[in-house]
Amino acid sequence: MIIENYIPTEQLRPFIKAYKIIESQDEVVNRVLPDTSLAIAFRYKGQISYILDKGKDTLPSSAISGLRKSVRLINYFKNSATIIILFKETGASAFFKEPLHELFEESVSLDNFIKQHKISIMEKLLAEAPNNNQRIAIVEQFLLSQISNYRTDKLILAAVDKMHSVKGIIKIKELAETLYISNDAFEKRFRKIVGTSPKRLSSIIRMKSIIPQNRHDKTLADIAFEGGYFDHSHFNKDFKLFTGQTPTEFYKSSSFW
């Protein structure tokens, strides 16, 4: 499997975190951990499925995925390829007026949000593009055509930045107070812009800050404590939900993105 990362152009940088192009010559299962932003995937070659308890669920050729609190296992079939748009936490709301929090833990066909004829044109152009740089250019042209008149919600942006700065270890009520907004109003506004509640996003940020740590330098107890966990069983439970494995299993063998 080849995974290439691309940085968006300056015009789209306020909204887009990165693009990923994933190409698989052989059939492979990839472990995808929860992230802090919504994603759109255009599959332009082959077939890709989610692996579920009940079996496999083939993904539509173009899909939009909300934030998640749990790991996903994705089966890339032989000779498959997809391009993924990863939005910044407050970026997707510039393109979609629908209530994004309804996508939490969901992946649905993109035609629920964008007209099918536009998607069909995109899929054709991506399949016919001679190289990945051209595919990125096609995606960026598509995104620029979709963006609406948008004014950044500076309060929510400040809240997200604060969560990242403290690695997700924060009390949401206290965060709302520092922003001079009631907790209820903050929660409602945050869900609309980000696609999930402040508490859920902070928990994803916290676990994402824990995952990359070098296990050779620290014990699991050290990692849990530094991540704000004082109950080891609580840490193990959250870790397994996030990665699908116990900490010991994960640090021994996991391949993920």
C-alpha cells in the first residue's frame, strides 16, 4: 500500500487539513483511527469495504464520513485507489449547510449532500487523470466551486485551538466560561460547526496525543497518567474503543493511519 500526503493550496488551507491518496496493489486491511475532522473519499479505482462484525460493507464510490469515537477496519481490494479530503475541525461547515453532527459515526454516499451529476463528473475526471498531482488539482477545483460565503466562527476556532494546546485534557464548562458563553449555547454552536460535541472532540484529541508516544521510553501507566487518566481500567477501555486493541496489542503490531 502506498499512502501519499498533499498540502492544500493557500486558498483552501483555512478549511482543508490535507489530502491523502491511497493506492493498493494487493488486497490489504488498514486500521483507521478516529480523527478530529470530517472526510470525503473519492474512489477512482477498484473496490473498498468496511469490515464489520456482520461481514463486509462495500463503500460507495464517493462518500462523506463524520467524526468517530471508534476504530474502523477498511479492506482495500487489489488494484484499488482513493483520494481522501481531510477537513480541518471547523472547515467542513464552509461547504455544507446540513447539520454535520448527524454524521457522527456514519459514512454515507456523498450524493446526500452534493448533486449526483457533479459527483459523476468528478469520478470520471479522477479516473482519467494521468497522475496524482492532476488529481489533487481536480479535487481543489471541485472544492472551490462548492465553497459558500463563509465567515469563520472565531469563538469555535479558539475553542478547538485551546483543546489542541492542552492535548484534550480540559473541562468543557470551564472552557465555555473562558470564552464568555453559556455551556448550552457553546455546545449547540460547537456541534453545528465541528460535527460533534466539545467533550467528544476533546476525548479524540486526547487519545490522538497518546497514540504516537514511544512505548520504549515509557510504561503504559506513565502514558495513561500523562494523558489525564488516573484509572488504568478506564484508560484501557477508552484505548480499545479507539484502536480496537488493548494498549499492549496495539504497540506490538499495529499499522494504521
